[in-house]
Amino acid sequence: MDDLTILGEMRADAPQPDAVRLRRLRRRVMRRRRRFVIMPSVLVAAVAVVVIAVSMAHRPPEERTLPAAETVLLNSKTVLEEAAKTVEKRADTPEPRPDQWQYTKTLDVQPADGRTTTYESWLRYDGKQSAGRDPEGNFQVQDVPPDPGDDDLSPQQYRQKLLKLPTDPDELLAHVQGDRHWIDYPKEEGVPKGGEDPDSRAYRILSVYLNQQAVMPPDLEAAIFRAMAKIPGVKIEQGVKDATGRTGLGMFRSTPGEEEQRRYLILDPRTYRVLADQSIWLQDELFKGEVVFKKGAVFAVVLLASGIVDRPGDVP
């Protein structure tokens, strides 16, 4: 049984970011060519856009454990305000042409054995084609069959969605507290099944938006940081290392009774761009009486590179 299957069975009632969108994207591609694989949904969030990701290389398992350094928490409101002031100074990136490509390279780490896989992929801005390399290093471009719906937004369509969001932090927070972001949960007494309260939903969705950096307007990114500062339980930890050893600011949300695992968005301390979406087990986790993930296990999607290029196969 692989790590993603185990995680899915243990957390069957927990909200997953953009799972529906990824499943549909996977079906669309795998109908055409089954030799390619799809990047795991735990990043979604950690990559500029949801893309068709193809395995580049598999590294042997290696031990990855929780760092021994003492946790140092910073004033989250101060840090997030500084992040907002930094990002709103950026020049707005011109919108890519429909025939340009979104390039993404990530490193994925599995929690059971520390196995790592590097993914490199290209998605045309209008969503009509994808490209990648198979495990043997063969490069291929393929058409993406049309499948209309909110679940299958192209990078171009996703940017239009972002441009419609309010840039006032209070208005943005109110908006995302009621935004399903492609996930349809049956409601019980006003609360989605699975127990996702408005603050949890807001943090999840804003985290997803932060990972859309290739198309993110600066004023919206600043509003996201300021809105996150208003969500109860959001904390910033200093000196958190991603799976490649880069040190950043670890943003996470602490909720009562959920101390088994900590999920970070690791931010570059200078630019405040997302370096990784990384979970660390704070204690052994049991499944049917057996330890499946040890204390200190790491589940991560690390963003190594991203950007807009003119042709598939190009890198920024």
C-alpha cells in the first residue's frame, strides 16, 4: 500500500485541497496516455498551477526526521504584515500569451520511507496541451482533451478567477470563508460534512491561492497575507527547513486537539514566496494498530523552480 492510499484511508473524512479537480485532470490525461503520472494533490497547493506532472527521477529511501532544534515562534501579525508590504511592491507580471507554457519542477517526499521523486512538467497557458518526461528521460507533448467545468480551469482561467477576488483583507476573508474552491461537501446544519469550519476553510483556500504565484497579482497576494493574519491559530515558526535543506518561515495553523501532525507552508524569509508544502509528524501515527508514520516523518512537495516559458522543454 502506498503512502497516499494510507493517508486517504486514515483521513477519509478530512477536506482535501482540490482533490476533485485533480481526479478529473488525471482521468482526462490517463485516457490518452497511461505512461505519464499526475503530481500528488498534497501540493496543489505548493505549485503555481495544477499541472500534469511527470516523474523525472526516483531517489532511494533516506531517513528524514523532525529537526531537534527548539521551536521559535514569531509574532504572526508582524511577519504577515511585513510579507504583505514586501509583495505589494512587486511589479505586476504581464499576463502570458495563450501559447506560452507554465513550467514547474518539484521534489516530493513520501512519509513512510523518505522516498523522493522529482517532477518536471509544462502546461500550456490556455490548458490545451501538457508536456513532461517519463522515468527514462523521454520527453513528450500531448493534447489535453477538453472537459468543461470549474474543476478543470486552465492557468489562463485560473488567473481570471484570481482577478475577481476582493483585495480588501476583510472582504477577501469573508469571501473565502464561503468559497468551496471546487470541493462540494454536503452540509449539515450549516457546516460542511467533515467538520471544516469557516476559519479552517479560509486558511485552506488562502494557502491554495498563495501557491498560484506565477499568476498572482501583487495587491491580491498582499491581501492574502493580511487576511491570514486575521484567522485564529495562524502561527509563524522561525528556521524551518524544507526537504532540500533551505531555511524559511514555517506558517501553520494550530487548532485544539490536532497535535499529531503539523503542516507548514514554508516561506522564503526575503521574498515570502512559498518554498514548500510540508507536513511533519509530531508523534507516531497508528493505523489498525500498526505504526504507519513515525514521529518525525516528512510528507512534502518542495517547489524547486517555476515560471513562464515559450516552448515545452524550456526552463526559466
